[in-house]
Amino acid sequence: MGILKTVVLVMHVGASMGLIISVMLHSGKGGGLSSALGGASPSTFSGSHIVEKNLDRITIVLGVVFSITTLLLVWMLNPS
């Protein structure tokens, strides 16, 4: 396995683990990270809204990295 394949594979595993963790931290109907850190009622002055916004951005970036590395691995490991 070449060094490029190894790097892409490590990025893929890291992105998948990070994606799982970031999705699990998102709040559902009952709360989640925002209620655990900032209380049950989020306000504009609390930091929980900012945390949720940044968590959304992190999840999007990890999803894009996961998608790109998936396509790269399929392209690199294709035997034909």
C-alpha cells in the first residue's frame, strides 16, 4: 500500500470517528450538548448557541472530508 493510500485511509478513519462523535453531541428534541452545558433554556447571552453553531460547522466539514476520502479510496483501490 502506497503512502498516499495510507494517508487517505488514516484521514478517512479519523473523519468517520469524528463524524460519529459530532453527531452524537448534537441536540435532539430533548436537549443534548446545549442543555448539558448551558441549561435547558438557551438564550442569546449563553455560550450554548455558539457551541451548537460551531458543532454544526464541524459536522459539515467532517462529512465533506468523509465523502471525499470515500471517493478517493474507491478510486485508488479499484483493481481495474
